[in-house]
Amino acid sequence: MNKAPDWTAYLSVVREAAVPLPERLATFSARTAGQLTAAPACRYVQSHRHQL
């Protein structure tokens, strides 16, 4: 059973109901996401520094 049409319909409903975030909250969210993405890479480099 292909669930793609159901998923596409669901996403359409979500997009129609979505509202833009206030600019300050959008900036905060983007910065936080960037930090969360970078954190695992930093830990990896720190833990493998002697091998680099």
C-alpha cells in the first residue's frame, strides 16, 4: 500500500494551517538548530583530536 498520497495530503493541510514565526523566534530557532547540528561534529573532533 502506497502511503505517499496520504502523506502529501497531510502536508498540504499542515502548510495551509502554518503561520510564519515572528522574526526573533525564527532567528533563535535557526541559531539553535545550527548549534545542535554543529555540536556532534565538535564532540567528534575533540574526542579524535590526537588522530587528526
